[in-house]
Amino acid sequence: LIRSFTGIFRTVRNASNMAFQLKRVLISDSLDPCCAKILESNGIAVDTNTKLTKEQLVAEIPKYDGLIVRSATKVTAAVIEAATNLKIIGRAGTGVDNIDLNASSKKGVIVMNTPSGNTLSAAEHTCAMICAMSRNIPQAHMSMKSGKWDRKAFMGSELYGKTLGIIGLGRIGKEVALRMQSFGMTTIGFDPIIPASVSAEFNTEWMTLDKLWPLADYITVHTPLIPQTKGLLNDETFGKCKKGVHVLNIARGGIIDEDALARALKSGQCGGAALDVFVEEPPTNRDLVDHPNLVATPHLGASTAEAQKRVAEEIGQQFVDLVQGKRLEGG
Ligand code: NAD
Ligand code: MLT
């Protein structure tokens, strides 16, 4: 699970032969306390400071040989260059896009993540968003909270018999497929790495994107944000979809082009969208966020007590395993 990033993750070395000493670790994002407990009970000192500015992090980092983050801390080249003792950066979560992997590779700093600890939470959040969209639950809730009783404005549509297109059939994509099939949805999908024989095991027909676009009533993306997936849904691909298609992005901001989405919502080509992630977080594109057919959450996919405990425990244990020279299992 020691990884570097070159568009896709790849294993760079086997940690089991490396002698590792970690004296002091900084936790700079809000994490379940079990992570600090695991480290401390194995003789590693821990400081938790979730309020550091960029400049303060650069000033503080030389004191530490380990750093643990979620997504709020941006581990930029400036931070890594200032880190005279840093050996390892841990991401309690999946995406490592807030860590400058080129800078860490150059400096020989190991980057590790916990890719499966929040899979179920992110999949459940996606399913909840599909349900919320199909029955206008957030809009109806807001209407009732404002004192109204409007039964006409919120006509929904059943999921039963509809087709869900899943782009990215990895950990989360697969769990979404399995759950939405219980609503009677047909699941189809595309992934350049997962073959049709594997997606067939979870009842999902693999097909090319050109075949998928016109068939799907709902499209959900579960890929990393890489050059090949940036703007995957754009003016051209929205044009290939069914009129009124519903789209979701619980993965990374920018996989669905936000300006193209705003245009598609305006024209009705897109009948509804659900976003948990944004190009800028918090988002500045209020036209998009305020659109009545857009359901939005502030990057909550992994925000459950269970997922946060799992990722905190996993990253703490991975640090300890490294110190103890144990073999690390990749996820
Ligand atoms: P994963 O690595 O298990 O699956 C990603 C899949 O995307 C892989 O199978 C890969 O082959 C596929 N892929 C790569 N390029 C593609 C392309 N061009 N077209 C189609 N598929 C492509 O990852 P995962 O754990 O399922 O996570 C998926 C995404 O969700 C990541 O971006 C992750 O950071 C994000 N995530 C978000 C939250 C949240 O809080 N919203 C929580 C967890 C994960
Ligand atoms: C992830 O990549 O794990 C998610 O975005 C959740 C998080 O920010 O922790």
C-alpha cells in the first residue's frame, strides 16, 4: 500500500524490508481519536492541530517525521520542501489529490492511504442521493420547513425499471450497483481496467461510453479525477444522453464539467443532478448550487462515524506496522 501517483496508483516498493523510526507525528485534520491512541500506545508522540494556516504548517512541519491528513490540509510542494525530517504522509481516506505526489516522490517521502475504509459510506451516500433526487426529498423538505404543504410541485419518478450507468466500476461503483439493483434498476457500466467478466459478477453489463450515454436514466461517476476523467460529462456527452438524464458526482469535483452541467440543467437536457464534490470546495459557482434541480451536500460521502473510525484506525495501524517492519497489505 505504499504508493506513488502517476495518473493511476502503482506500488513503488515493498515496505517490509525498511527500517523505520517515527518519533513525532502531526495530525492536521479532524480525525477519530483512535488514530492518536494507536500511535501513542506504540510509543509515537502525536500532536493534533487542525487549525494551522498554510504558513504555520510550513513552519511547523520540520518538527515531525510523520503527517496524517484527511482532505482539508493541502500538502503542497512548499510543505514537503520545508519538511526536513518527514518520512511518511498518511491520508485517512481514499483520494490523495490533496498531496503533491511528485514533490513527495522526489523527496523520498512515502504516501499511504486507506482506500477501502470509507467505500460503504460513499456508496450509501450515492444511493441516498439517487433516492433524494428521484423523489425531490430535499426540495419538498425545504418547502415544508417554510410552512407550505405542496403536494403538486414534487411529483417524482420510480427507480424501478430504470437504468443506472456507472462510470468507474471499482470499489464504490460496485457497491452502488449491488444496492440499486434492489430497487429494480438495471445497472450498466464502463471502466477501462475492470473487464466485462468481472462486472458481470455483480450483474452489471460492461459497455463503451458511447453505448452507455443514450441508455442511462441515471449516470453516476466513481473514478479518480485524472486527465482522462476531467470533464467526462461535458456539452458533447450530455448531448448524447437521454433528455432529462439525472447525473451524480460523489467522487471528485470536475469529473462532471460544472459549466456544462449548469447549461444542461437550464436547457432540461439534464433533469436533475446530485453533487457531493466540487471543483472548488466550498463552491463559488452559486448558479449551479442554487439550481432547483440540483441536490448538494458538502463532501459528506465519507462522513459517517463508522467510516471515520475505520480510516483513522487503518492509517494509525499502517504507521505502526511500518515502524515494526511488518508487511503492508495493499487495498
Ligand atoms: P477505485 O480505485 O476502487 O475505483 C475507481 C475506478 O475508476 C477504477 O476501477 C478505475 O479503473 C476506474 N477508472 C479510471 N479511469 C477511468 C475512466 N477514464 N473511465 C472509467 N473508469 C475509470 O476507487 P473508489 O474507492 O471506488 O473511489 C472512487 C472515487 O470516489 C475516487 O475519486 C475517490 O477519491 C472518491 N471518493 C469520494 C468520497 C466522498 O467523500 N465523496 C469518499 C470516498 C471516495
Ligand atoms: C476520500 O477520498 O476518501 C473522500 O473524499 C473522503 C474524505 O475526504 O475523507
